[in-house]
Amino acid sequence: MTQEHRKHVLVTGANGFQGGAVARFLAAEGHDVRGLVRDGAKAAALPAGVTPVHGDLGDPEALRAAFEGVTHAVVVMPLEYDPEVIGGYARNIVEAARAAGVRRLVYNVNTPVPDETTPYSGFETRRLAERVLLDSGLPVVVLRPPVYLENLFSPWNGPAIVNDGVLAYPLPADQKVAWMSHEDLARVAARALDKDVPAGQVWNVGGAEVLTGPELAAAFGRGLGREVTYLPLEVAVFEEGLGKAIGPEAAAGVAGIYHYAGSGRAGELLAPAPADVENAFGVRLTPVTAWVEAQPWEHWARAAG
């Protein structure tokens, strides 16, 4: 890669799953990638080739320093669902990016956002941040992914899928979803940093296939070589379990999307057309079965005997 085409990218949340995938992909492409970390102890969790830089979205001065020399940025909000806090984070990002002269900023909303106002903080705080960034005058691209496949390769889902052939998730069986992998999100985010992708727009993005719950289970079954059945999980049960891991307030924010879908109002919200995503960003999305075949499911296999 020539120096002319090399980007100096700041990625927030780079020590997490989605941000880590984006940072890893950009570093592998040869870009200079910084990962924003609030706690120095978490720098070790950054992907290889990513330089840690200390900063806090709530600290304007530290954030401005972290943005120095940055030409591009990919940002995601943490699991915080207080509108005042999230609005402050977004405004701090705008000021730091403007001071640095950032040429393109990609905001991963990490969820779709309904057209209508909802009572769910998980939607409304992200809608707020989206509006602050888009109204800033900066060259911003907004990405709204649906639900991640990696949610299913987890301690909550992996063992039941592998050992019992049960894929339990808090979405109605007939809800259509374009399940997206972190790797596909990274490819789309990387392309969104390029100047030929129009800025100032909101893009609903997703994976290669739009599937109902039973269709998703069938795709998993083909990848695993066994029968897999879909089981709609009660959202309250999901939220309670998640709350034990990340706290009740954060769990309530995350669960909002599933409460909304459970109300029957989600419709096509979680199902952007795969062809539209591929054509807009020039990427080839990964079919669900191919993604399943690539995962180390033996990690979740129950020991024999």
C-alpha cells in the first residue's frame, strides 16, 4: 500500500468484538490503526498490529489528544444508555474529529433504528448519537447492522447448539433477519471509509441471507452436519441472564431490540437486502452455512463420558 492510500484510523471499542474485527481488518490491509482504550490494562486485548491510545469518550481533552494525526475513524458507542451521557460522547467525538481534520468518520450504530420513536433506550440513545454526528458537518457515514452471528457462538448459545441441536434466541420464529458476521461488518466499515462511498447517509447493512428462525437453524444444521431446531426464547429470560453478565441497565438497553421485535412491529427492520449492501459497498457477504463451517464449535462440545 502506498503512503498516499494509507489511512491513519482511530477505532473506538477496538478491544471488543465488533470494534476488534474492524481494527484487525484495517491493520491487515496495511493501514495505521489506533485502538482507543480507557483502561490501560485492556490494551493487551487489542488485535495484533493495533496501537493502543489512551482516551475516554467522556473526556474531551484526552479524546482530542487521541485524535491527533488521525485521518479516519470508526466509532461505536459503549453499552451506556443514558441520553445525556451518549449525547455528550457524540459531541466530544465531533469536536475531536473536527480539530484533527478527520476526512471520514464511520459510525457503527450497532443496531437498526426504527423510523418511529420507541420507549427503548437502546434505539433512542443511538438515534441521538446518529443525529449529533450527521448534523456536525463532518463527512459521516452511518452503518446500522442487524443482529450478529457471533451472538450465537457464545456461552449462552454455543453449548446448546452443538450438544443439543437447539438454537434458542429471543426473536419470533417468523422474524426475518439478515444475520451479519463481524468480519462482514469489518469489510463494510472499511469500504465506508473510502471517499467514493457517499457521506452524510445512513446505510442499513446486513448479511448474505435473510432468514427466519427455522431457516437459520437449518443453515446451522447444514454447517454442523446435524439437525438443529429453532426455539424462540422469552425476552425477559434473555434479559435476566444478560443482566448477570453486564448489569441490568445495560441488559435492558440491549434487550430493547428484542422487545420491539417481539411486539410484531419490527417487520423488515432487521432484514436489509443483501444485494443492496453488496452493490453499495463492493463486498461479497458470507453465507450463514459458510460462516458456521468456519467456527471452532468443538470449543462448546460437551466432554464425552
